[in-house]
Amino acid sequence: MKSRVIEIVNKTGLHTRPGNLFVKEAKQFESEIWVKKGEEQFNAKSLLKLMKVGVSRGDKIEIICEGPDEDKALDSLCELIASLEE
């Protein structure tokens, strides 16, 4: 299992379009992927869960990956978040 804490720096956080991009990217991997914000942990492959928790600019989240492609999944999702402009 691998994890990394990352700060959300784009204007809209992981809402609507950026959130959809994040979930779409997570679904490409075989590994189980979770996002932890505060005490809440949810499946990163569920847009509904992501929207319910509400990840906004300035929030720090932990991305947790476990499975055969966990390193690649973690790197890819962190790179995606860092590249978001909306």
C-alpha cells in the first residue's frame, strides 16, 4: 500500500469537471484507490462520493493506493491534481 498527501491548489477543487477527470483517471487502474479528507475515506473511483465529501482549494487529501499498479496510480493521480487549472 502506498499513500501521499497532496494539497488542492486549483480554483474549483475537485468539483464537477476536475472531479470527473480525477475519477476517470482512477478508474484506469486495477488497484484499489481511496481518498481521505479529514476523517472521511472514500472510493476514488466514485464521482458521487467525491462530490458528497467536497474537496475544495486549500484542502489536503491523502491518496491511498493498494494493488499491482499502486505506484503508477499514485504518481498519475498526484500529477493530475498538480496539473489542474480550473
